[in-house]
Amino acid sequence: MLRLTIASRNVCVLGLLLLALSACSSSKDEPILFSSKRPAAEAEPPVKEVPADILAAQRAFSAVAKNVMPVVVNISTLSRKKMVRPFYDLPPFFEEFFGGPQTRQDRSLGSGFIISRDGYIVTNDHVVRDAEQIRVKLSNDKVYDARIVGGDPKTDIAVIKIDAADLPTAVLADSDRLEVGQWAIAIGNPFGLERSMTVGIISATGRSNVGIESIENFIQTDASINPGNSGGPLLNIHGEVIGINTAIVAAGQGIGFAIPTNMAKPIVAQLVEKGSVTRAWLGISIAPVSEDMAKTLKLPGTTGVLVAETVAGAPAERGGILAGDVIVDIGGVTVKTPSHLQQLVAAAKIGAPLRVHLIREGRRLELSIIPGNADSARPAPRTGRR
């Protein structure tokens, strides 16, 4: 009886095993995970009614990503940096004896965007400065070696070139038409995370005295910008480039800066044409106009820039500008701040008459100044009025 029981159990176990194997063989083509087979129309989402404007904005962001991603590139560089000697290190002549100064390889990542079908790319100067090797990765994962066409440290703009053809190109917008509160979209490679997109708004325009570059006129945005975003585009909702992402305030959040396209266009054009940037020069030292100063000088307001000094023999002095004058308009553009004046003068055409409106002792005057070349300028400030 005991044997029969054991045998019966064995038969049962064998039967169950055969049944399991039969089930496995009959379902070998079935997926491991099963999805609902209900029609999509029968599945109701948790939120049934999404406002049309939100859906429209979502579609707009997706369209920007789809159409602009191909013009954004990933830039990786390799440079060699001199290692700083600690205070207890040997004197320099020992360094020379043992083979010269010690160096280390430095790798960095950045972004850029294509501006011509034959491979010109705009980025930040600090991304490619002193690079021994530059490699550009496109959105299709093709990698090219690149060379520096030219760079401008004063504005942190550079142009590099790859040997390619039929590339997609970015469309540049008129950044002077930007308004605070408009959408801002940043695309780049933060921390090497390729083709990342963030969204925010234009927080402010015309930011200067930030302490980042010599010439500043930044767009401020709260669209997330991180290391690796430098050189990438800041876009409007139409997918047009409104700025070049450049810097962040490390101590804060949501404070990023981009170089406006209207400031970048003439610089990029010069870099492509001749590899360097030549700026105009008047030869004056300037200061902002305070409320007390405006009252003393009988000015209608604080708009304008005070001429504190003139340089002997410089274009400003030759054209009749005096220390104590307040420049209120250059070339038909109202002067707002000292940095704004610097931008207007720098963008002026060398050797061509420049119309300058100023206030002197309560009277408005118009002068014609011939700007000189800033590269050949030798500042020799003179104080006081002639």
C-alpha cells in the first residue's frame, strides 16, 4: 500500500510536470509582460480635460526640439595647462634642469550651434580657448575635428569650423525685440548630457556690470544653464536663436546669462572674415549720471553718460567733446549706461562720421566724430575741461 501511494504520487508529479511543459511549449511565442488589449479610446486618462493653451505650448516646445536639435553640437576640447608650483616647491631654474615646467592635460565640454551649411559653428571663446584639440559631435553622432577660426575674449564669442557640407543651420532672431516674460529655451550639453533642453522665461535684458566679460549686455534667463551649456543657443518659442548661453551665478538658482544675437552678429561676421575683431574708439573716460549730478549739470534726467576725461589727440577731443559733457545719443540711439555707450562705440564704423548728441551747460549740441581704431589707441587721459 505504501508503494502504491508513492507510485501514485510520482504519477501525479509526472503528470503535473508534463502539463507545465505542455503549457510552456504552447505559449513560447507569447510575451512575458502583457498589455491591456482595450482600445485606446476606452482608457480614460487621470486628467480628462487639459486646457488648449497648455497643449499648444507643449506642441510648440516639442516642435522647437525637433527642428533645432540638429543645429546644436557637442564640443569637447583637450588642452595642456601649466601646473602651479606650491609655495614650497623648487625655484624655476630647478624646473628647467629637470625638464621644464610640469603640465597636465585638461578636458572640457561645451556646446555650439551651426550657422552655415559648410560647417561654421558659433560657441563661447572660453570653451575653445588654448585648446590643442577640438572635436565636434553632431546630432547624428558624427564626429569631426574642428579648428578655431577666431575668438574675441572681450565678449566671449568664438567661431570654429569643421569640414562638412549640407548641414542644417540656425536662424538668428532680432534680440532687440525681446521682452521680459517671453519664453526662453536653452539647448546644450550640460555635464556632457547631450542635447538637453530646458525652458524658462526672459528674466531681464541689457544686464551689465556683472563682472563676467569686458563688454557686457546680457540676456538674463531662468532656463536652466549648467556647465557644458556654454556656447549653446538660447531660443525663442519660434526656434530662433536669441542668445549664446554663457554663464551662471553659481551662488544662486535660475540666474543664467546669454549674449544677445544682435551683439554677436557683427563680431561673428568679423571673426569669419578675418579671424579677429576690430573695434572703434573715441578716447574718453566715462561715468554714470547720478540724480545729484543731473541737478548740478541742469539735465532733464539721469539718462546719458558723463565724460570724465578725454585723451589728448583722440577722436573725441578732435571732434570737440569736452570733459563734463553728457553724451545722450549716439548714431540715433539713446545712451542708457556707460556699458551701453561702450557697446555703441565699439560697433561703430571706423573712419566714418558718427553723430553724437550731448548736453553741455544745459544746452544740447550735435557733433560729428570720426572714430579711430581701438587696437592702435594709446590712452593718455587728460583731466578737466579745456
